[in-house]
Amino acid sequence: MMIDKQLMFFDNEAINTSKSSRALDVGANLGEGMPVFVRASVSDDFSGGTSLSLTLQDSADGITFDPVLTSAVVPVASLKAGYHFAFGSVPRKLGRHLRLNATVAGTMSAGKLNAFIAQDN
């Protein structure tokens, strides 16, 4: 699989507390003609917290974001390297800007994520 660096939310990023990725300006035609997916996986084991969930958010102006897709709340015991978060395809007709929000319960002492937009699931 080829990964476009411009479509990455998190690149082996430590997630200790709840945080949002940088906003991606995807223009007006994301997924037009082909479905696209959020791919998110654990690159380093998580420990110390209780759980983690991810929410894809969109925005027309890059300032005010609304939830679009949310993963299950995953207990820290499952957040081992290689774990993949399950998301459906990204809906069409979203706002121009997308970001991924990581919601942490507790405070993680370790753990890293990779997350990006891809054409395959």
C-alpha cells in the first residue's frame, strides 16, 4: 500500500492525553468516484491509561469541527502494536477539512499511533 504523506493524521505519534491531529485540507472532491477509508493502527504498545477511541471530524472552515465517524472505545489491554481500529468508508460530501481526534480515558504512559486516509481498507 502506498501512503500519501499529505493524507496522514498521525505519523508514529505518541498519544498520552486526548488530542487532535493536524487538519488536512482535502478539497471538495475527497472520495469522488472511489470510496476512501481511515486507516489507524497502533505502532507502539499503549499502557497506563484505560481506553482510547478515535473520531474523524470534518469542517467547512477549518475552525469548527463536527464528528463524522467514531471507532469503538478500545481498552488499553487491546492496544498493542499492530492493532487496527475499525472504520467504515468515509462519507461523501464532507467539509473541506478533516482531522482525527483521539480521546483517551486516563493518562497513557506509552503508546503511538499511525493514521491516514487510503483508498483501500
